[in-house]
Amino acid sequence: MSKQTKKIFLNACLLMCLFGSPFSNMELFATSTYVRSTDQKREVRGIVKDSNGEPLIGVSIIAKENPSIGAVTDLDGVFVLSLPTSCKTLKVSYIGYKDVEVPVKEGKMLNIILSEDTQQLEEVQVIAYGTQKKVTVTGALSSIGGEELVKTPVASMGNALSGKMPGLTSVQFSGQPGGDDPTLLVRGIGTLGSGTAPLVLVDGVEREFFQLDPNEVEDITVLKDASATAVFGVRGANGVILVTTKRGEKGKAKVSFSTSVGVQLPTRIVDFVNSYQYATYYNEAQMNDGVKPENVRFSPAIVQAFKDHSQPLLYPDMDWMDYLLNDAAFQSQHNVNVSGGTDRVTYFVSAGLFTQNGIFKTFDTDSILR
């Protein structure tokens, strides 16, 4: 409870106690005067215009000291606020314009001029039929820049999008080098049966984009709802992915080089027992179940052959996981690009090298024969 509230409460109690006494009128006068002073408000008027002098409709006006007190401008850009004396500053905000703070002036009409936020207004978003200013985009879409894509050292562009765009699902079914492209879904499965993949356009041309070099991609936009994909008709029923590659810009030549190295590891490799241990434990399990020692599956001679590897063709002892799988597989990606241009022509030249080893070992004919 604030000090002012406590004083009002105490004055009211004192008035009730002294009611009918010679002091009651004096206390009543003191109390009523104090209450009027705490509730005293003032009317503040003003008009909001842009830099051209045109009134702005729907501008938000709130008290800085008490955000619960506010108003919006009418058709003429005029607002009226009833402010307590404790509020001395107004915050004025409007979409596409810079926020301003205006001090309250007693008995004066406030004339507020808002300037455009050019940075916010000039930001553009790739849409189905070109580009559009972000402030005018109404469809459901998500975008990611090329600088975010290169942070993930993966072979397939589709895997680089995993977890980075809301509404986009990426499912990878294989880890084979060159064959690890995922299946992409926009807002789940939107079509029964086959044909659930979204429409993919690279610079306006329908084609796959998984094997593109991330260093050559400017941005990727995913169109998700009906309003964003309407121009594609039924082809956009499962969503649309728009890929924009980089372009040269007017100016001096710029040379860029990037490199990355990654390591692929098996998620988990089960540690198996060898042949001798398997045969021993299997015989022990049978005898625990009541099988006589002379009737177990592996005779003592076979168990000994597993142990000393005397007959590897008949009784092998092969660790297939160690024989077929590498402990780790390395991959590297290198890219160099040059961009620039003049008034008449611009250019962007890129060269990339990507190497990826597999988890499975490879064997040539000579090694197999040996």
C-alpha cells in the first residue's frame, strides 16, 4: 500500500471517529481537499502528422509513466487523453515510423511529427511472384539467409534446413554419401497418397536444390498457407520452397574463400562377444535348461576350434563391425567465389569442392583376394 493510500485511509477512519464532534467539519474539509488533489487530472490534446504534413490515423499514444493510459488518433490525426499530473511524457508509435517521446505541455495543443523508419520499410521478402516489402506481407512464410546455411557442415542442403524453419519437417532415411537427401514436408502431409513433396523453384525454375553449394545461395523461403501459394494453384498444395542464388553487385571485385571440416561418427556400435564366448555361453544356457552336456549344440572340439582359430573357414571368429565400419568418416567443404560488376554487367563466379567419406569401408578386388 502506497503512502498516499495510507493517508487517505487514515483520514477516513479519523473522520468516522470524530463524526458529530466540533472537529468533524474541519477534518471533513481537509480530507475532501486531499482526495481532490490526488484524483486531479488534465486533458491533453494533440495532432500527429507525417513529414509531409498529412494526418496519421490509428497512431498509438500511451503515457510513459503509466502504459495502461492511452489513446489512438482519429481520422483527422487528433487524440485526446485524460492524464494525471504524475504523467509527464507521451510515447508515440506507428508501424513504419520511428517511435518518439513527447513531453506534456500544460494548456497547449501538441503538434507531433513522425518520420519514416526507412530501414524497416525497405526490407523486402521473397514471395511467390517476386519480392515484396516485409511490412505488406500477409501470407505465412519463413525465410533463412545463406549465412545461416553455411554454419551447418552437411552434404545436403535439405539437412541444413532441419530445425531452422518453423513448419518445415526434414526426415533423413539414409547416411550414404551422395544419397543422404532428406524428405521435406511443409506443415506435415497435405495430400493423401503419393506426391506429398513441396514444389521447389530455384531462381524460378523447378528443380532439386539439395546438392547446391550453400555458399551460392542467397536465401531460401518457404510458403506455407493458401494465401502465399495461391498463384501456383494445385501445384502449391503441399507448400512451395523458393531458392534464390547469389548475384553479382556493382562495385569492385570481391573475393571470398571459405572452408569447413566435419567428422561423421556412428551413433552407437553394439559390442558383441566373440565366437568362443558365444559358444560357451550358449552351451551353459542349454545346460541350465536341463540339457545334458553331451547333447549341447557346440561340442568341446568345436568350442576349442573357436578359441584357437584352428579352422577359420568352418568355425570363423569375425568381428564384422570392426571389419566393415570405420571409426570415423571425415568430410570437407571448400569454396571460393568472385563477385562484382559495372553499370552494364554484374558477375558472380563460384567454385566449390566437397569431399565426404563413408562410414562403411571400401575394398578393391586385390584386397579381397588377399
